[in-house]
Amino acid sequence: MTRELVLDTETTGLDHEDGHRIIEIGIVELENYLPTGNYFHYYLNPERDSDKKAQEIHGLSRQFLKDKPKFSEIADEFINYISDSKIIIHNASFDVGFLNAELARCNMKELNYDKIIDTLVLAKQKFIGQSVSLDSLCKKYNIDLTGREMHGAIKDAKLLASVYLELIGGRQSKLNFEIITDKISYAEEDHLFNVDEYYKNMSLKKVNHLNINEEDYKLHLKTIQTIKNSIWQKINN
């Protein structure tokens, strides 16, 4: 199983060395290049104001953030969540710089760059001389940007998941990775059935161990009945 995490942050400003802080962190989990519906998301109290330009981008006021947890309060949960998984980030030096600054404040180990995949680097290699912002890449891959007038960490992480999978050629955005919600995964378990049982019921030899869609299975069985000299029927008999 390949577990990857697509991460984005929003911050009070552009430079953590000037004391700017993370105010939102969003992570989308992928397993074998499919979204699981599992995610990590927090708004954070930065204990300071955002720069005017930064607030125009994310729209998160100090008033809104004042009762949210501080990074130090969710740091252990964050580290446990990412574990040793690969982390996908667009313009990784920015987000990792902020994350490591926050971890340093907590006297915790910084993130290992060996675990980071930077989609900005991937995009620059693929689209030489072209704009490779997240917006531009979404437009190139026809990924829906509706509702992105204001940036948001979890929203952008979902968009980046779609972009990343396009960049590596592993999946197509038409599979609608952006439909991940709080409670709905890409393929819910109650709509799946086990193919081992399928072969058992038809007295066929198992050829794989995987799940298939129940509606596809029913359509398959119906279609078999319309095929003359069906090999499925021959094998079953």
C-alpha cells in the first residue's frame, strides 16, 4: 500500500523568519493514488495579526482565529498523522519552512525533505516556461476551481491532489478527486462487494483478491445471460 499526504497551509504572511505563523493546515490522504476520505484539518490561533495582503487571500481574521488551538496543541497529532508518509506540497520550501519553524518552537524534530514531493518542481519540468501556479495547473487539467475566490488549506489540498495525480500520470481528474468531503470517501465500503465471494458463488477459480462495484457485478451477470456460448457459462458448467 502506498500512503501519500497532500498538504497545504495558510499563513499570516510570507516569511516565517519575520515571525509569521501558520493559521490553517489541511491534509488529504491518498492510498494507492486514490483519496480515502480521511483528512487532517485545523484552523490555528497565530497569536498575531495577518498582513493585510495575506488576509485578503485567505479571509481569516484574528477575531475568527482567537479561539482556535495553537500549533503547539496539535503538534503531536500532526506528527502522528503524517507518520513516515510521503508528503505532496506545491512550492514545498514555503510550507515546510513554516512547518519547521512551528515545530522548532515546540522543540520537536523538523520535517525531513527526503519525504517531500514538490509539485511545483514536477510542473516546471513538464510545462517549461509556462505558469505553474495551482490555479494555472487546475485550468490546464480542467479541474473545477469553483469557490476558490478565497484560498483555504483543505480546499487547496484537495485541488492539489487532483493536480498531482495528473502530473504523475497515475489517474485522470475526470475521476472527480475533488468530491472528497468530511464523511464521503471516493468509494464507500457499503457499495462494494468482495470478488472472492463472486467466484465462490459461481464455482469459479479465484484470480484476484479485490473489491468491485455491486452495480457493475449485477450488470455483468445480466450481460452474461445475453451472450451465446458464453465462456462464463462453460466454465461454470
